[in-house]
Amino acid sequence: RGGAPPGAAPGPPPPPDAAAAAQGEKAGDPRMHAHAHLWLQYRVASTRILLAQGRYGAARQAVTASQQECAAVNEQLLSREVSLRQIQLDMHEGKTDLTLAALSELVGKARKLHQRDQRLACLVASFAEMQRDHGMDAGALSSFQEAEHLLLQWVSAHGLTETKSVYLPHTDVLSRVQLSLAQLHAAAGNHPLSLLYCGRVRMVLGVSRDPSPSTLCAMHLQVARSNRLLLAPSSDGFGGASHPAWGGGGAAPPG
């Protein structure tokens, strides 16, 4: 029978890729690996963490590598998030005009996929914030409304109104979107609608697992300002000279 004779020294082990080579070129295709998507999720998460840590050089390298790996397997959803990290890095470098155009193109491509989920909502919300920062209030209002609609559909499907679950993700994004809508409506003079959105923010923060103190404070400030403008339309919303209690000049109190 074949094989090495008894007592003979064992031969060298086969090369690590011998099994892959035996199966042909397809074995080297990343799409044939069982955990390719899990690996890409890790790569995308690493870009988000590096950016949050302020390690911009390492984040840019991770973004480039992640884009190449997503392209190798034609992964569209995760590639969209990586592109958003790229845009955020460009914003950090002050390339605001280029990032607005890039984000507009990215939103357009995402809409064509018809994957109307929380990823698209977060992307549209980011686009709306940039539109608002560039003074494009009408476009920002439309984009924020689209983002709110997408997020409400998603959280309602997970039982936001029925179960009051405190473990629903993306409620922080929803509350910021609704606060932005309240602020935009207030800037347009529609203070009753602004107060309605503030009420929505209060409800969402009540079921959020980690409510943002800054969002909560901004909501209370907007409620106070809108209420003041409803009572005194000629005021600037913070009292001015007509309301000394808010810091205005006004007449001196009687001695």
C-alpha cells in the first residue's frame, strides 16, 4: 500500500492555500467566504470609531480600504456608509462646497436602490443639515421631512408607540430631525407647528434609551421662544427691550 514507510520522517505540510487552489479561482472570490459581510461590517464600524476618536489620518486610510473591499463584493448599503465617512472627513478639512455636491449625489444613488430604511434616513438627515447650514431652508425642510417619515416608519414597525421600548435605536436621530423641523418652522413664522414638533421631540426623548441633553435643552429653548412669539409677535423671541425678564433693557423698575 502507498504512503511513507514506517519510521520515515513526515513530509512538509501542504501550503495554506492548497485547498483553495484545488477548488479553482472561485475559492479566492471574497463573495464565496461565509463571513465576508461580517468582515465588512467590522471595517465600516472601524471607520466610524476612528472618526469619532479624531484620528483622521487613520480614518481616511480605513475608509479607502473599506471602499475597495465593498467594491470587490458589490456591497451597496455598507459602501454608502463608508462614503458618508469620506464626506465627513472632507468636511473636517473645510471642503464644504464639494461635500454638499458629493452628499447630494450619494443621496440620489441611495434613493435609486429603493432601500428605504434607517440608513437612508440618517443619510438624508445629514444632507438636510448641510442644506440648512448653507442657507437652503426650503430644501432642508423637504429633506428633514423625508428623513422623519422614513424613521417614523421604521420605529413604528418596531413598536415605538405601542410598547414604549427604551431599546429602539435611532430615536436620537429622530428627535434631532424633529427638533430641526421645529426650528425651521419657527424661522418661517409658523410657531404653532413648531410647538407641535417640539411635542413630538418630547415624546421621542421619553422612550429613547439615551436621550441627548443638548437636544432636550434645545427643545425647551425652542418651546419658550415660540410661546413668547405667540404672546408678543413683535418680539424677537427672547424678550428684547419689551421683556426685561429675558434680558432686555426696558424701563427701570419703580424705585
